[in-house]
Amino acid sequence: MSISSGHNAFRAIKIAHTFIWAIFAGSIIAIPIFSLMNAHHIAFILISIVSIEVLILIFNSMSCPLTSIAARYTNDRRNNFDIYLPEWVARHNKALFGSLYIAGIFITVFRWTMDHV
């Protein structure tokens, strides 16, 4: 593989990783919003979709599978070497969005329960 094709592959992985991250981050942020709008069915669908990603992370030692693929193309191991995010976001990504995800689940379950009492 030429250096140019390796660079292109690495860049494609970073773009894909960033795009997938944006979908999941957006879903996590949308969960409580849909619940507050009484669209609990959409919130539960988003919770289920994000749960699949959580299981993938759990079974991959809490790392995105794209990280290990990107690592083949560089020796850089900064927190954001494999994604187009600021380093501090990449460093705190799991804690930040994990907390928002758990909060979204609690909000959705609480609101859904209150609507069905």
C-alpha cells in the first residue's frame, strides 16, 4: 500500500468514525428531548439503537472497533487520533455521553411511567 493510499484510508476511517459518533451523540441528546415531547416511542427506539453501540464497546474492551483499524495507519495515540473531535471531547467522550445517555434513559422511563399511571 502506498503512503498516499494509506493516508486516504486513514482519513476515510476518521471521517466514518466522526460521522458514526455524530449519529450516536445526536441520538443520546435527542432521547430526553423526544421524551419531554411525549414521543416516548422514539426515545425508546433511540435508547435501543445506542444500546447496540454500548454492547459493541463492552465486547471490544470499551473501545470503538474503528480505533484499532485506524491505529494500523499511524503511531499517533492522542485521544482524538482516530476521529475529528477536539482532544478534550475525545478524552471525556465516554464519561460525558455515558452520563447523558443514562440521564436520558431515566428521564424517558420516568416520563413514560408518569404518562401511564
